[in-house]
Amino acid sequence: MTISRRALLAAVPVALATPRLAFAQAGAGRVVIIGGGFGGASAARFARDRFPALDITLIERSQTFTTCPYGNLVLAGRRTVESITFGYDRLAARGVRVVHQSVTAVDPAGRRVRLADGTDVPYDRLVMSPGIDLRWGAIEGYDEAASARMPHGWIPSLQPITLLARQLQEMPDGGTFVMAIPDNPFRCPPGPYERISMVAEYLKQAKPRSKLIALDAKNGFSKQPLFQDAWEELYPGIVEWRGASSDGRVMRVHPATMEVETEFGEKVKGAVVNVIPPQMAARIARDAGLANQSGWCPVKPATFESAQVEGIWVLGDATIAAPMPKSGFAASSHAKHAIACIAASLAGRAPPAATFFNTCYSHVGPDYGISIVGVYRPGPTSLVEVEGSGGISPRNATMSPQRRREHRHLEALYADGWYESITNEMFG
């Protein structure tokens, strides 16, 4: 069986994410990294391994990190939260100074950050990978109190996916699972649709008289033909997806009655209601002046240094990096290049040339995976996708049933391999 160039790129993503010139010597310097997720942990590990002259401090308030990728599989009963949760001991053992505190302020002029206990941590270069905040109130009636009854399950440190999983398990057979999906941009563009798939997988097995209604503020989404092919094939009669033009935009919620209300006034009641609200860069990034009026952080596309504050590099979901999506893989790719640029700047050299990679895998059923791949380079004002460099998994109609089963099974294996590889790279 032959494997296409696209499939090969999907199968070995982490190695390909390493930027060119990454092994050049760095000048000595203090690099502080805020945030220990896909961007921050990848930056710390890459810096420690490739540039030993750098003094690396990783500041992360939590003792552990639970990944958003593979969180949806908890809903289908295929993963436990423990299996997607990682600690920082091995990073510390490699020589990264790990500080478990909150950052209360960033002083770009003085080149220091202040911790919750009042300590100031000086830096020569600062990396921020702070993640996202939810826009409470962007959907009328949806605030932190409402999220206890209508979970989002979108920021593990704020609300574990186990709350949504428990509600799903307690839902009566014949009940309706309702999802509200935001407009772009948001963390993990394929994530809500993988979640639809994992909930549908669970319902098919455990609550076959139930259904899922997904109300979407958009008329299209990442890998849409592939997801809809899978839903028709695997979950007929279970999934109903409604885009914005079909009155899918949720404007307000009513937690007391477990109803959501759409743009044109329809009320949709659910036994379980999963609301994924609009998002923005985390508060520490906004307070540091890194975000613009959109709530997201513009960066220089050739380096990922902040476009607004000199000496600070911003990674991952908090950035404005379109057309590159907000994903764990993207954050890791940003991290490696940013560290290479920081090392060059401390040594008085020009930054290395930039090429960024992204692969987003989605599980949609047992032994059934799909993916989208992209390669990006910096343009004058933004990233540009390299023409012909990526693409999505082939659709059902282009393959025989046997070939389709083989391909979807391979994609599921690639997804598992990617997850094991990148988490081991970050935390192993």
C-alpha cells in the first residue's frame, strides 16, 4: 500500500515541525516562558535541548496540564482524564526551572514579570503562551454560574470535561444533547465537530433513542464534508447540524429551563446543553498590552515576536496567526521557531527562515480518523499557506469501501501516534 506525501506529513508531524537553523549556537540569556501548555512546554523543552546556553524558566500556575486534544474522547468512554493529564517533573529534571505560580503583571520596560507572591522574575526575552479566556456574556445569560449547568468543557483548567461526561451519562435515553458552537476564531476549529462525533458514538451505544442537535454560528467548518460523510455513515438519525443560515446562531441561554434561544427566536431544549462561547486571548496577555481591539494578539509573522510589545514572543491560541488555526500542533510549531529566533537575537544574528506546520486530527468513530494538513510561511503582514502543500483526507466517494476503511483506520493510528509523540516531546 502506497502512502501519499500528505499522509506521510501527517504521520510524522513532530519531527517536521523543527525549524531550520535550530541547532545554531545561542548567546547566553534569561528566557522566561509563561504558560505550560502546547506552546510553552514545547518551547521550554526545545530551548533546553537545543540551546543549553539559555537559562530557561517556565511559569505555570497549575501542577499538571490536561490537554484539550483527546478530551473529546473522554465523552465516548475511550479515554480517562488521567490519561490526558501530564506533570512537569521531567521538564524540571532536564534543567528547566519550573515555577508553579500565577503571573500578576508583566513589565516590558523593566523586563521582568511579577508573581502572585510578589517575587519579580527578570528576563532578557519573554515568551507568552497564555491560552484563551471565554467571553462571558457574549451569549446573553451565559456566565460562569450558567456554565455549571450548561458546561463548556473547553478550558480543562477552568472546567474539566468530566462534568459534561457525567451529564451525558446521566441523560435519559431519548433525551436531546444540544451544542452551541461559536463563530470564528476560536480554539481548535475541528474540536466541536469531533465532540459531536464522540457524543454520537456514545449515544449510539448507550442511549440509542437520543439525538444531538448542533447549533452553529457559522455556515461552514473545518473538514465539513468529511465529518458529514462520517455522521451519515456512522450515526444516521442521531446528528442534526444547523448552520447560521438555518437559524443556528445561539443568542441567549436559559439555564433554569435548559433552553437555548436562536437568532430568530426559536427555543431549543436539551437534557444536556453544551455551550462553547466566543473566546479571546487570556487576560495576562491582554493586560500586558499584547492584544488589539479584537481581543487576540498580533505577531510578526516571520518571528512570532509581538507586533505591539518589543522583546515578547507570543505563541499558540492567543495569537492572530490566520490562516494557521489555533491548535496544539500549531502552538508547538510556533514555539520551536520562536525559540530559534530568540537564540539568534541573543547571539546577534538574523532570525532563521520560517516554515510552520500544522496537522489537525479528529476521531469520528471507532478506528475512524480524519485530518487536515497545512504548511505556512510568513508574508508581508500575515502567514500564507503554501499552495499545494497540504489538504484534507480523501472523501468517501473517492475510495472503495475497503480502501476507505483502511485509510480511516490509518488516520486514527496516525492521530494516536501524533498525540503520544507530541506529549512525550513536551513532558517526557
